[in-house]
Amino acid sequence: MSKVTNWFIGGALIVAIGGIGYASFGNHGRKTDDKIVKVGIMSGSKQDTQIWQSVAKTAKKQYGITLKFKEFSDYNQPNKALAEGDIDINAFQHYAFLDASNQATGNKIVAIGDTVISPIRLYSQTYKNVADFKTGDTIAVPNDASNESRSLYVLKAAGLIDLKPGLKTATVKDITKNPKNLKIKELAADQTARALSDVQGAVVNGTYADTAGLDYKKAIFVEPINKDSHQWVNIIAANAKDKNKTVLKDVVKAYQTQTTKDVINKAYDGVELAAWGKDFSK
């Protein structure tokens, strides 16, 4: 979910496009060209528009594929539309969202390519370094299940706490080591940034960090690229029965280019990162 990824369950993602490849989706009786791929996306930001404009140009130029986009405003709709065949692929969710969606609906939707990851960050108005936290300090984290778990893994990566191994979703009850006896304050995701004047640290989702005017470059710790954060990678998804279609694989190739990576870097300046090719095994 681009900042999408965070909107699931509190979080995440990603993409909108303006003025390229739009078409009517009402004419289901018409025979479609197999070089036309219908992509479900979320209404989003100017930056996301730039990314998909670039991908659409690459898909057309290199593979003769025309991307046609359908926008959604409800995060429950793109997977429903994909399962029902109204679109060919979608690009709005991360692995964790897809897993939960499939479990809830029985859909057989799979990831066919990674897109971006939006690392969440630990901020502080009190300290400039993670090592500065003192015994008994308070750190605010989002209170929804997904983002709380993600935040706790960030604190684990920062060396502040440890968690039970083998968890998919962690809670404060799963903290096994807390050397500084830090107090974890659970708040609504949109309140963590506002709490910074009252706590010594807060883990803030990208969307709410922007809203609060936080400078992401001043975060004292950034979610690392590792096995714990892989589930937050945003993806291009397709129905399992279609995952090996050449035309869909070619759309992924059109996305996963240096050109796209350059557009992402320019548009987001480090807030979002191109996820493909990164090593999440550590």
C-alpha cells in the first residue's frame, strides 16, 4: 500500500494516473485485444501519476501494450474487481494486505512483481539518536494490528526491544526484551505524530508524517530492508490462473526498469523506494 501500503488495516498504497490510457470499463461484451491490459489503481498523488505515466510509455514502446487504468477510492474494491475479471491486474497493496484479503474472501490472487516500499520512521523531538533513549521513556506506535506490528519490528531493528520469533503479527505482549523498560503507547495512527511533544519518540506512517509536516530526513531511525519488512513491499497482483501470461509479465518488466526507478527516486526523494532487486533475506 504507496504510502499505500500503510493504509491497510491502518495503512498503505499506491498509484494514480491522469490522462493516460483511460477507457470505459462498461463494455464487457466487446472482444478485447490481448495487448490491452486493464490495471486497477487507487486515486492518489501527483508522484504516483508520474510513475504510472512512465510505465505506460515503456509498456507501449517496448512491448506494444496499452495500459488502461481504473481508479478506486475504496481499498476493498480492487481485489474484488480483479477476482471478478473486471481488470487484469491491480497495483495498490502490499503482501500483508493481499494475504489478509485472500484469507477473508477466498480469492486466489497472487503477486507477480514488486513495485515500491514506503519505509516507516521513528521520530523524536527529544533525541537525535536511537541510543539516546533513557530508561522509562515512552514511544508512541499506531494501535491498529498491522501498523502496530510493523512499528514494533522497527523498534526491534533499532535495537530497542526484542520480539518472539516466528510471528506474522506482533503485539506489545510479544516483547521478550526491553532493556530500557520503554513504555509503548498505543494511539490511533493519525495521532502518533501529534504525540511527539508529549512522548520521547513516535513511529509514524508516511501518510501521517506528511500531514503533520514532519521532515522525513530528520527521522532518527528508518525501517530497514530485511526479512521483517518484506511483507510491506507493494506489488502488482493478478489472479493465480493468469500469473504466467506473457502480457502480464511484460507489464511487470515495463515497471521494473531503471527508468521507473529514476522516476520514483525523483518523485519521492527517498520517501518511497523501488523494491525490486533488493535483498530482503537478512
